[in-house]
Amino acid sequence: MKVACLQYKSDQSEEETLRKILPLIDKTAKKNVDLITLPECSTFLNKTSSETFKNAKDEKNSLTLKIIREKAKELDINILIGSLQTLDLKKSIQKVFNRSFLINNKGKIICKYDKIHMFDVKISKTNTYQESKTYESGNSAKIGKIKVNGKYYKIGMTICYDVRFPYLFRDLAIHGADIITVPSVFMKITGEAHWHSLLRARAIETGCFIVAPAQCGSYFDQRESYGHSLIISPWGEILRDAKTNKRIIISSINKDEIKNARSKIPSLYFEKKYEIN
């Protein structure tokens, strides 16, 4: 199968971003791609929690979900919405979740995942983030399954900061994931230090393909995204790197490479508890 990552910058307006990315989806579909992946916060990014809550919609009223589902069916293509700021109830209280959606070529939502690990960090005295002030965290890992050319591909779903928690990726792989998606809005400062290393490590540890569509560009004069959407083989080889500009990257996914990598270094299924003295 062929997988594509779309790298771009979301606007503050959902409608404006959709006008920008729908032609990109059309263009990518013409390249005989089977799965198109979009980054985290796929169709809007806001500066404050209150703005995010105001613009977030429940699934039933989401313009993005409606349009992307129609587009997937029209183009006969699978699409990963990296994430949408989605309203949902938790203990009868409306909360915002950072939710990823896997949509098949019939326009059906076949899997959705709520980001588990919140980006609550203190990079420096002036560089702090508290994602938990905006979003509720999810509590379960998810694997979706799509059929391409007669073969089934299992797709483990993660979002951005999840990449720093290898046990999540390991569990996805043990439960059958062939590909793990990591849609992101990764900071430039941490991206330069860790992005490539973390994603290559997750590929090597799991023997999975890693597909990481990312945002690029600057937001609100205070945050710059790293870009560098990546597609990585189960051996840890970077197959495609989108660098820092708006771009589409495409690569083939061969399931035989998964079996080959895991047979060479069969560490995935080895479990041992170590005594620490």
C-alpha cells in the first residue's frame, strides 16, 4: 500500500484550513495513494483554552468530519484525521478531547482515539505548556484496520506527545499493529533535539512502520512547529522526510518488511522482569 503525509499549517478558522487542505487531498489521491494522513489539530489551532472550547464541536456537528468523510468516499481513499478538538461528555460534563479519526474509503469512521498523554512540560522558565488545562486525556489504546488490495493493515493510533511513552507503542505492536501513526504539532525546540530519534526508536523497538504527519510554521508569534513529517521503516530507516515547508510525502508500505525486521531482532515479544538491587 502507499501512504501519504500532508504537512501544512492549520489556521485558526476550521473553514479556512479546509479550503487549503482539500485541494491537497485531491492532488494526493491522484498519485494512487491508499491512505492519506493529516497532522494533529488537523483543521484549526487556537491560542487559548477558551477559544479552543468555543470552536470545538461534537462529532455529530463537526464540519471537518462531515467533509472529510464525504471526501474519502468520493475519492475511494482512506484518510486519517490526525486529530480534532472534539466535545464529548465525561461524567455528564462536556469536555474537549484531542481525538484522532481513521476513516475508510467508504467514508465510515472505523476507529477513533483520544490522546492519552498530555503535553504538560516545562522546557524553560518562559517555555511551559499545560495541555491538560484544555483537554481531557483518553484512557485506552486503539488499533484500526483497513483493507487495501486484498490485504488487511492494522493501524495503531497515537498523537504527538505519546511518542515519548514506548510502552504504548510496544503494546500496539504486540496486539498486531503494522503501522503506528503519530500525527503531531511538535515544538521546534524539542523537535530539533528529539523528533527523529524518538520516532526511529519507536520503529526499531516495535518493528512497525511509523507514519508521522506534522504541522509546520509559526503560531501566534509565540510557537514554531518543527515540521519534518516522517515515514519510517520497521528497521528504523527514514523513507521520507518533509523537512520544514508545506509538502506532501509518499512512501510504499510492504508488510514483509515488518516480518523481516522482527525476525532479525526478535525483541518485541521478549519479556523479563529485572531485579534491581
